[in-house]
Amino acid sequence: MANKYQAPIVTKAFRILSAIADKTDGMGISEISRDLDISKSTVHGITSALEGQGALIKDPVSKRFSIGYTLIELGKKAYSRINFKEIARPFIEQLMITCQESVFLGIKNRNSVIILDVVESSKDYKITSPVGTIIPLLAGAVGKIFMSEMNREEVNKFIDAQGLTEFTDNTIVSREEYFKELVLVKERGYAIDNEEYLPGVRAVAAPVRGNGLYMTSVWVVGFKSSMNDDRLKELTDQVVHTAEKISKETEKYFIEHQG
């Protein structure tokens, strides 16, 4: 479904950026105005704003615009995220085969977590969620992983603004208890969700390092009936081991492709 909300100035800005990106020698205001049928005054205003943000660079002699470093850096970040999924995919596929539970790969995005990839369990009854699903930052094991990477002041500020949502009867709603849990998560390198986000559902999460641009995590989710305490310990070792392998492969990739 198309987005009903339209912002004409933003659309024009992207048209200008796209046109300039297609020209190896850049474009001047008159050329942009003619090719895109946008008034010179509008082109001047948009290009000035984009130049101010570093999205465009203007040659002082020719007065022609070319793509700026801000867009180049943003492009690198977006590209690295795509490659991160490709790097992680074989490892989370293997983890699913090993543990027979659904495996998720997620990224912290401000006050939430976005699911980047998922390998569904082969079981008839399983926990799953589509790629792109947004879940609260305080939700279960993965939330603890990301929150444990923040300092106490940041966590306090976040809780002041968002509160500790009581998703289930098992959710930690005491600020001090939550802080103790985050310290424990940081110390042992993994987090457990014992029916704290969804009733009857348990999860184990571990942080993925080496992808410096983002905070990322891998986690396994299943029903309590198939994830008793002994099974949970096995899964913890498997998840941590998988996260470490992804971290090493990711770090290796970025070292090879830096710059």
C-alpha cells in the first residue's frame, strides 16, 4: 500500500540527489532545474540545505554539485547492515538445526529492536515473527542485552521516559531489580527471558560484537514446554557460541573492507 502522506519538498530533494548521483561531473542549478522541471529558486533552496548537511558538495569554480561525504557514509552504513545479515545467516541457520527452536537476529534502533532475520523452527508449533517486526527495547532477553550495554545514567533516563512495562506476571518491574539483572547479563555475556515478555515463552540472547556501527544480537525463542532449565543451559551455550562465531566473522569482514 502506498504511503498516503506526501512531502513534496522531500520528494524533490531525492530527485535532485538521484540526478546528481547519475552524473560523474556533477550538475549545476540551471541544469538541474531544466532536467527535472523544478524552478531555479526551489533548486537553489534545496541544494543549499543539502550542502549545509554535507549531502552535497559544490565546486567553488564550476559551481556544480556532486554527492557529499554524508551520503557516502550513510551508504556505507546501510551496505554494512545488509552484509551483516549475509554474514550471520549461515550461523543462525546452523543454530536452528542444532537447537530446533526459532532463531532471531536483531538490531537496536533507538527505543526499539528491529528483527533483521529469522530462521523458523522446523517444529509444527513454534514462535516466529516476520523480518522487520519492531519490538520494545525492554522486551525479554534481547532487550536486556541492549540495555546492559548502556550505562546506569542512560538506563535511568530511559526508564524515566518509558517506564518498566509489565508484559507478564514474570516481568521485572522494580528498577533496582532490573539494574541487578543488567549487571548479571553484562558479567556472563548472555540474557534469559523466563516468560517475561510472553506467557509460556522462554528465550536466550547473546550480543554480537565486531559490527561497530550497530548494536546487534542473536536469540533463540521457544515454548517453556521444550525449554526446561536443563535445556535452557544447553541453549545458552549454543547461542553464546554462535554469537561469538558471528562476531569473529563480522570483525574479519570489516577489517578487510574498512575504508
